[in-house]
Amino acid sequence: MKKSLYFLLLSLAYSSISAADKRANILYIFTDDQTHRSVSCYDEAHDWVQTPNIDKLATSGMRFTSCYTGTWCQPSRASKLTGLLQHSLDSIQITDYPMASYDPDKLPFFPSVFRQQGYETACIGKWHLGEDLGHGRDWDYSVIWDRGGPKQNKYAYFNNSLVRTNGGERKSLGGYTTDRFTEIAVDYIKKPKDKPWYLWLCYPGVHGPYTPAERHKDFYKDVSVEIPSDIFGPRPTKPQHLKNMTRWKKDKNGQPANFSKSVIKYNNAVKSLDEAVGTLMKTLEESGQLENTIVIFTSDQGFAWGQHGSKEKWLPYDANIVAPLIIKAPNLTTAGTVSKEPVSGVDITTTIHDLAGIKSQWKMHGRSLMPLLKEPKSSLNSPMLMINTTHVYGDKINAELKAKNYDAFKRKGLYAWMMMRDGKYKYIRHFKDNVIEEIYDLEKDPKELNNLAVNPEYKTILKKLRAKTIEEFHKQDGDFVDLLPEPKEF
């Protein structure tokens, strides 16, 4: 059968399905460790970055400038499945990293509700929550890299991955993982269904080791990569453990060794993700589903390349954790619009429920983004909250704080923290005694170099932001705030 005839028949099939159930399909594209600086339609992107397909998606929908999806891979994913911040993710525990376990009775995932409400649900790609994939409970169809089994499968982000199809035994995925997961997603999208569908497509890229596809390994040549001014410090207004923290060694010229090479390799690997977006959008169009499919593109969090001395996510700074976010919702979003409202990953989960017309079955911590999708210049009139308690989850957070065991929250010299974005201000408080707080005016200081909490002129603002952060976390079941150590006075 000729390709054009095949897609015509496929389109007619989906038209008949739409007549029976007009609820939109949802394609949720979820990349890994992808900073907004790797997407060329963002103002913060390197001027040599080229992501035409993601840019095209942005021009057809709404782009968010300040998306705090999560803080690192595992809790970010768990929050997307539950709508809960890390302090409420009860029962998750790391067994043999990256493997973990959870109790689905204590921590249900929302796709199970979508299945009950008439959606067909699917998950393709990276999993980070252990061997319980939820197939048959949360997913009707799944092809998942769960990172279990042979040792080499734990970090097979780009090649030699072993995947489990519909909860079965691990088998070789074959090929370059980004390309293969795209091919599997395309097959899923094209397959006629008698229900609206929800697909969570979780790419392992662009996580380390940042391996580009062979066709992209030399895509960026002779480009100039700017070195962040605070890559080595000192940073006199930061907390003590961050004043001189750096993940970079100096070469013989006093420059960060292999800096440009690493950043270029990372962005080379992004190219396959950009191609994937183009392929997926083309598939939606050719199968007649483009006008009945909501497309969400984001990452589990961002990634810092030298900013604040970092080569990681984890820290509460925009350079570390801000991710791209684009939403295209037919008959709702206006093409080419931009929202500057700070939003979070749990906001996306709440919004997905609203877009699907499904009421959440438990209290979620996110705010609905529907007002912004309808009017991008509007405001949600409530602050954005984010928390990173490292490898500690749920009730264990309170237990460790009661015991004053702050080292339980320590990871590679960093500590847990909570953060609030309220208007132009960001407030940060660390889960460690004898540590100062942080305040940044993101309008005047978008790179977060000048901690205003040490400025006596901001003492009143500091007290107000501290009190409001505590109040807002209390509203979201965060009783841990009553157990935090008192911050150090500067």
C-alpha cells in the first residue's frame, strides 16, 4: 500500500474514533537533564545552538521561560506520576542505586486513574523507580528501560539498552536509544485505537555520558563556548559549602579542563532529540491526529555547565534546574505565545488532568496552568515551590530532621533545600544547621550571583519571604518545615 493512501485510511479511522470520544490525546515528551540553554528559541541558549524542530513546536504553541520541572531524575519522575513534591512521596526508597522500590497502594500513579476514566495509557523509555513498572495497573502498553538486570544496563543511556515490553523480560533494544524509542513511539501513535491515548515518552538523552548519534558527533564545529564567570569562585555571598565549590579542574592555562569539548558533546547529543520531535509531529500530522493531540515537551530538570561551579543539576539555581517547557493544546493555546510565570513539574501534572477533563483522585501540589494557556500574560497569583531532599523521601524526611541527622541529606558536598519563587524573588533555605539563607532578585540578577540575604537592607524582605515559604509549604502538607534547623544569621 502506498504511504499516502495508508495515512489517508489511518486518518479516516481516527476521525471515526474522535466522533465517539472527542477528548484529546496527550503526547508528553520528557527528556533527561536537558537545560533550556540547549534549545535555540530560548534567550539563554548559546547563539550557535540549532533546534529547529523544538523551535517549530514552540512557535505553534506556548513556551514557558521559567520551568522548574524537578531537581533530579528520580523524584522528578515520581512527582510527574503523582502530582506530589518530594516531601510527600511516601514509600519510595533507593535499594541499589539507580534501582528503587515503592508501594503502589501508598503511592498511586495517576495513569491508573486515566485508564479507569477511558484513556489508553502508554509509557516508552526511561524508568527510575525500580522493577515495578506498573504495567497492567498504570499502563496499557509499555516499553521501558528500567536499568535493572546486568550491571552494564544501569547506565546504558544511548546504546546497548535492555528494555521490558509490557512488563516482560529484559531484551535488547538495539540501535541508538533516542532513535529506537522514537520509532516505537511512532508505531504506537499510528496504531488505530478506540480510545483517546496518553503517551509518556521518556528519553534517556541527553543524560551523561552525552553520547551523540554517529551522524551528529561533529555537528557543532569551531564554536565558541562562553565560560561562566563563577565557575571557580570565590562566591562571597553564598553559603559556606558553596563559596568555592567547583566540579572543574584547571588546565595548565588556568582554564576549566575539557570545558568546551564537554558542552559541545552535550549539545551534539541534543540534536537527536530535536529530530525526534520533528518525526513525532510529522507522524501526528500524517495520521490525522495533530488537531486532536496535546503535545507537552519538557525535561526532568535542567543542567548546569560551569555556573556556580557546577556540572550537575541538584542545586536550586536556574542554571541547574530550569528546563524547557512547551505546550501545544489545539483550540486552547495561541501559536507563538510566551509565559514568564514560574511553573513546576507538579503544575504540569495538575494541568494534564484539566486538559483531559479528569478530576484528580487525591490532593496534588500543583497549580493548574490553564489560566496561562488561555492568557499567557496572566498570573497564577500564588508562588512556585520546589524541594530537593536528595535521596530521602516522604516521612523519612521528618525522621531525619527530628534526629538532626542533616548528613542524611548530603550528596556530593551539597545539602537538601527548599525554594520558593514569588514574583521577582527567589528564596532558598538549606537543610543544614549553621547555613545562611539565600535571596535573589531575578530581574536584576538573573545569574544569581548576589545573595541579598546577607545585605542588611533586605532584612525585612528576608523575614517576609522566610515566613511565606513556611506558610506555603504548610499548605502543601509540608510539616517538615517545623523541624528545620534555624538559619545562620549573617
